Amino acid sequence: MDDAFEVIDPRFRQYSIPIVWLEKLHGGMRWAEGPVYFADLRCLIWSDLPNNRMLRLDEESGAVSTFRAPSNYANGNTRDREGRLVTCEHHTRRVTRTEHDGTITVIADRYQGKRLNSPNDVVVRADGTIWFTDPSYGISAEYEGGKAESEIGACNVYRFDPRDGSLRVVADDFKRPNGLAFSPDESLLYIADSGFWPNPEWPHHIRAFTAGDDGRLGGGQVLADIAPGIADGFRVDSDGNIWTSAGDGVQCITPQGELIGKIRVPEKVANVAFGGPQRNRLYICGHTSLYAIYVNARGAMRP
């Protein structure tokens, strides 16, 4: 796809590369989600949610294979501080960790004795704590996991501390909390509210919270409204910019909430991840296809 970069503000030019193009790497998914990059293995793993599977791209050969099927309708994925895969599963309504030997450990599936809704996206902080969102998308239809009533009766954001096994609500004022990511120094936590889908009167924005060392969040003001579409999943680069999914591709937003540019994608985007040896290749999960483009930015490194 030619002219993939749309410059809205001159500041975006420093992140675009005129001689690169958007590459389509794989197709045939029903809802691609949750990309996570493994630098040590030179591969990308992502979810094909309605097809109940996870796929693996070998970065060097370009070959795509099945990583896990069935996947319990996996959605968001990340890696913890020990390099293990952490996954949000809709069907089982839980967050799991894949150990180095391939066994699966349940991190969280209940809060105060009640089943979670359908964990959606997840991030791990430098201290090892695991933060995840829990909207009701996975229990709203059989298509995404299995129709069921919410036992909790709310859509919250949680923090799991592996040091003592505690699970705590850190934000409870969202309609549909979705993607989340820390700023490069982890002083801020960005969380998307995608309530606009399926209710047009609800939010379609990203909020910014201060994140204390004690795991408590403060603030929570709206950083940016995303249109068209919603902010689903997103990542942060080393300059603190947010690269977020949207209805017209990928939008680049400054730490101050200003939209400075876009990457045009020929379908709605669900999530993104930085990869490649230099962390400058942006992998993009369109709803049915996996894309990639090189940018003049690097994904933020963990502290």
C-alpha cells in the first residue's frame, strides 16, 4: 500500500519513512488480536479470536503456523519479566501464563469468589505485577467465547500481584475497559474505554492515570477521543507516543493527547505491537489480516 503515512502534524514526519510500505503478511482471520513479539525467538504470536486459535509468524522466513488450538478464545497477550507468555482467555474467563515447559498456570479467574467476565488485554509492570482489563465482550455472544451473565456485574481493571497472590480492582468507572499500556517510565497507565462499541452513546477514548509505586491509580482524565471507530489495543514508543488501533488504521498520539499522524490500513485495526531486532517494525492486527510497516520509532523498553 503506497503512501501509508498520513501526516497531520509536522511532528509526525520524524516517525515516518517515505520509502517503506505497508506489508500484508497473512490473511484469513476472523478477528486478529493480541500481538506479542518474542525477540529471542524472532517470532510474533497473535490471537485469531473467533476461530479459537493462536498463530505464530516466523519473522525470518515469513512462515505462519498454528501456535495453539483451541486457544479458549484467547484475546490479549503479553510477556512477563521472565519471558513467559501471559494470555487473556474469553471462554474460560481467566488470565493464564504459559510456563517455559509449555504447561499453563491460571493467574486469575475469579474476584471475591465470582467469575471474571472475559479478560481482554494485559500488561506486566517492571515489578512483576499483572494488570488486565475485564469487559463483557467475551460473554456477550457465543462468537467470542460463550454467552453468559456477568457474575461481578461490572467491567473493571485489575492488578494481580504474584508476590502475595492478591487480585485488586484498580479502576471501576469504565463502560468497557479494553487496551492498556504503561508510559516508558511506568509513571502513567493508559487505558482505553471502548464502550462506544456496541453503544454509540458510550466512550471511545483513552484515559491517562498516574500509577503509584504502591499500585494505586490516580487521575484518569481523558487523554484523547478516538475516531473513527474505537481505541482497542495500543502500544507506546520510546518517546512516549501512543500508537493505537482505530477505525481507519493506526493513529499516533502524543503524550499530551494530540493526534499527529496515521498509518492507513485497508481495514479496521484491533491491535498493534512493536517488533523486529530494532523494535521499529510495527505489527498491525487488522480484523482479518496481519500487516507490518517499519517506522522511525522504537517500542518502549521496560524499565
